[in-house]
Amino acid sequence: MVGQLQQELADAPKKQSMSEASLEVTTRYHSDLERDKLHLQKELEKKLKTKKQNMLALTSKDLHSTWEEHLKSRSHLEEHVAHLDKEKAELLEQFFLLEITCAITECC
């Protein structure tokens, strides 16, 4: 029993040294993982920022394109309304001429 305890006592520094080495490796591994995690987070943030900027630029282009289409459509509608107003004026003129003609015809 005493011999076993002496052997355990003699092996203790070896075990402690192995435990310390294992702890050092684990600590380094943990540190490397943390560094990699931070690097990946920065990469992800950079990619997201770029993607967001691209989406905003695309949205801006889309809005500009939509606005141009709206203006063209509005211009087309204004031309159409002007044409309809002209036709209306012509029809009113014809209508009044017909009324005058009918009034004259009825009188005579």
C-alpha cells in the first residue's frame, strides 16, 4: 500500500505535466476557434453590407426606371386627354351647328 502511494506520488508530477500540456493545447485550440469565429463574423458582416448596398443600388435603379415609365405614361395620357378634348370641341361645334340648322329649318 505504501509502495502504491509512493508510486502515485512519483507519477503525480508526470500526470500534472500531461494535464497542463492538455490544458495548454485546449486553451490554444479554444483561442484559435475564437479568432476564427471573429474572422468569420467580420467576413459575414462585410458580405452582408456589400449585399445590402447592392440591393439598395438596385432598388434605386428600379425606382428610377419606374419613375421614368410613370412619366412616359403620364405624358402619353396627357397627349391622349388633349386629343380627346380636341375631339370633344369638334363634336360640340358640330352639335351646335346641327342645332342651329334644325332651328333654322323648323322656322322656315
